Amino acid sequence: MSSRAARDRAGRGRPALHVVWLLALAALLLFAALGVSRDRSRGEAGAGHPIRAGLEPGSSDRLATADATRTNGPAAAPPVRVAPASEPAQPDDAAGLDENAAANAQIEKQLALFDQLAAQEAYDPLWSRAATARLRDALLTEQRELKHADVQCYATFCRAALQYDTSEHGETGFRRLPFVLPWPAEIFVHTTGESRTDGVMYVARENATLRRATL
Amino acid sequence: MTTKRTIAVAAGTVAATLLLGAATVLGQANFIDRVYPASGCTVWSGPAPSYFYSGIENHSSSAIWVDCPVVNETGNPNIGYVQVRDRHPSSAVECTFFSAWGNGSGNITFWATAPQASGGSTNRFVSLIFDSIVDPDPSRASFYYSCTIPPAYSGRYSAIHSYRLEERE
């Protein structure tokens, strides 16, 4: 009787045990599948990348340390992922047009934000006047091809409407703008007109970033 | 009693598996990280460079300006560097990260980070680090590093060896 009772108890326990083991197996399969899908989406420079292992975003020191281990020869560059032939390489025309429209809307919104900030920002008498003069001098000194530089600095950024003498000078001049500023700064540049000579530049104040418009 | 113990062990195994799996999946940094040889850079002002182990050197007597293209896969650049060697006593190797967009009417719009410059003449390669690239818009713009390499100085050549960009997924 006692051995029969024990068998009964064991028999009642078995289904529960099977369910638990099935759950464990399902969990393992689920995580394995998730891991594979992430590796595929990441391409060949994925989680197993030896440099990534020691690096997280914002960690300049570790970035530099990792670099130092690779300075004695060509870097072991992970191969750039090539899309297989079955993958659609380009969006269709409609999607491309939508993307263009969205991008242009974003740019218009960004320009409108700068205009709005310029109208709203409190004038910083200590910084604005000096920054305006410094920026104008730097531009006209470093880029003699500039015909016109109308500069105005506000509290957190400056705006410079620029005009080069020729389209060739305009092309190189706009591209060199980040390197001729009197302070290291993030910039946003928008060229206008078909002549490639005109454009407007927005320059962040020292140690600041430019505000982003969101759609 | 033995059955209860077995169930407890199995339940513990399930819990541990779930926790380990969750930690593995959630803890993975979702980044795409690529390093490029500087031989892929294009000169847009100045003489042609020389090639050195798939890096580029300036052997000429004037500065050169290059654009070094980067794959924009997610539209979310995060951190990166340009590995350079500056062997000029007074001019630096200087780079900035560009995100440029050309619209239908032929105009160009771009964001550019504050430039990073090499600190002085040295035989070593150093990294110009871009540690917090703010998301640019439009997100499908073309990405590249734009750099200037100073001229040769007494037979010593400044160079860009490689560059890297890590994107958030």
C-alpha cells in the first residue's frame, strides 16, 4: 500500500515535471532564435567584433586604448557586409520620392527653427558682439573668395549668409567652412540657388550643439 | 519528496535560463561597427596621394583635402575615429564628420561636427576621436569624414591610415 501510494505521488508529479522541462526547452530555443536573428541583422561586424567587446559608446579612453593595439600595421578591418542578391538594394521610385519629400521637409523645418530661435533668443551682449566680429573676420581672412558675409551671433549660435564670387569657389568654400571657424563648432549649412555661390551657415557657440528640429 | 525536489531543480533551471537568456539578449550592444582603409578616401583638392599599406600619405608640397566615405546603414552615427599620422611641425591633420544631402533643386545641405586635429608632429599613428556624433537629419544623407593632410616636411609624410564609424541600430 505504501509503495503504491508512493507510485501515485510520483505519477502525479511527472506531468508537471514534463511541462517544466518543455518550458525550459522552449526558452532555450527562443533565445537561440533571437540571438541568431540579431547577429544576421548586424552583418559580419556584429557582437563578436573584438574591438566592440571592449567598447561602449561614449568611452573615448577605451576607444583610444583599443586603437593603440592596432597601430603597428594595417587594421584588421572587418569586411563590409554585401547585400545578397535576393535583398532589395534600392527603395522603389515612390519610396524614394517620399524619402526626398520627407528630407526636404525636415530641412525646411530646421531652417524655420533657426529663424524662430534667432527671433526668440535673448541677446548676449558679452558674447554676441565679439563672436560676430571674430566669425566675420575669420571667414573673410581665410576665404578670400567670399564676396559677402553677413554674420550675426545670437545667444547660442551664429548665422552667416555667404556669397562666393564663383561657383567653383563656392563649392570648395562651403566644404572648407568647418576648418576656418574661429572656434571648433558644429555647423549646419544650406546652399541656395542654382549658381552654387550662395548659402547660409549656422554655427554653434563654443561647447554647444545646434538645436535639432523634429518632424 | 524526491519528485518535489526534482521539480524545484527544474523550475530553478528554467528561471536561470530565462534570466541568462534575457541578460544575453538585452545586454547585447546594438551597434554596427566598421573600419575602413583610408585608400578609399577621395582627393577633392590638391595633388594625388601616395598609398602606404592601404593608407594615404601626402608626399607633395601642398596640403590635400580628402573625403572618406562611410556606409550609412541605420542613419544613426554614434562614435568613430580617423587614425592619422602628423609629421608636420606646424600644420595638423584635421578631420570633421559630414552628413550631406542633395535635394531635387541641386542644393546641398550638410551638418558637420566640430573638427578634430592632431596634436603635433609624431611618428606614431593617433586617433582623432568623434565620441558623440549627434543624429543628423535627413537620416538617409551620405556620411563621410572630410580631412586635410599637411604637405611633406623634410622628407616626412603625414598620413591617414584608416577610419571607423559605429552606428546605432
